[in-house]
Amino acid sequence: MTTPESSAAKTSDRPARDPWELPDVSGLVVGVLGGTGDQGRGLAYRFARAGQQVVIGSRVEERALAAAGELGHGVRGAENAECARLSDVVIVAVPWEGHARTLEALAGDLAGKLVVDCVNPLGFDKKGAYALKPEEGSAAEQAAVLLPESRVTAAFHHLSAVLLQDPEVERIDTDVLVLGESRADTDVVQALAARIPGMRGVFAGRLRGAHQVESLVANLISVNRRYKAHAGLRVTDV
């Protein structure tokens, strides 16, 4: 007879899973909503340059097609809803002001998709950038509320759009903090980050911690302004 004690012993005897054992994501189609903006264009360019199939989306199809043509590397352009339907993983890189409106309109097209929110709710005044806190707690948590049939994660918040878009930059040496509720989903996002030379995806907790990650961008903006840099993050000892 199996007892709770014997079941626990069997579980404890299992070898610990290697946290750096990540899935092969090379065949996934990556969609980028907001792909005509600086951050979206930069992510689309980097993934396409790494050999990923990429579709960029825009509210206006003609803008998406024009941006795709400029990026090259096989990038395709489409209206937002079509971009969502064509993609396995969808990165949300729209301006914060249009975040809720965009996701509400695309909830049906994003059903069943792995969604990666990289939006940073920020305000700006004479003192510089400062973090905003959405009613739901963060942009990623707002996405999870608006997309109940999607698998929402958060990542790619701290990347320099300038470095992402610069074809002379071969490597972007930075870590990408990845948050989500499912290990299978965060593993996929970590693996996608690792497709870009120099990048590493690091699991950073569940979505309830997304506000701190999004807010840190305000501090990085201050760092970059003071030192005229394109600062990112590195997590030590992992």
C-alpha cells in the first residue's frame, strides 16, 4: 500500500530539474503587437536575425507591411488581429496608453496563445520618469485579466531599443527577467530570450511581482541619462 510518507520519499528521490534545461523554440512563430514602435521593431529585428519566424502587427496593415519590409530577414507584417492569429507566441509592445484597449479588442484572437507582456507603465515630469501602478497591479496583471483564455507572462522590459535596432551590435549582453504562472510557459520565454546572442532569460517569479520589474525601467532611464548609456541588467550567481 502506498502511504503519504512513501509518496513523499519517492518525490524527494527524483533528481532536481536543471533550471537551464530549456525547450527548443526555433520553430515557433513570434508575433509582435506594436511592432512598428521602437521596442517592437527592435525585438522583431533581433528575433528574425536569430532565425525566428516573425510577424509584426499594427492597427494599420500598411504600416506593418512597410516596417516589415524595412526590417528584412523574412519579417512579415499584418494587422494586429491577423498577427495574433498567425503567431504561436505574441509579444505585447504597445504604448501603455493603448494597452488595455488593444488587448480588449484582441482577446478572441489571443485565446490559447502564449502572450509576453513587455509594457512599462510610466509617467514623465520635470524630475524624469516615474512608475505608474495600474489598478490590477501591473501591465502584465492587467493583460492576464483582459486575456483570461491566454497564458500571460512578462519579460523583455529592460532592453534598450537603440541597441536592439542597431545592426552593428552583434551581442546584447543582458539578462531578461521572466515572470509567469506556468513553468512550461516561462521556460519557453527564457528559451526565446536565449536565441538572441548575449541574452539570457532568468525566471523572476510569478506575475504578482511584475510591478517591481516594470517600475525598474524608470530607474534605468535615470541611469542612462546620467551616464549616456544603454544600461541593462545582469543577475549574479545564477
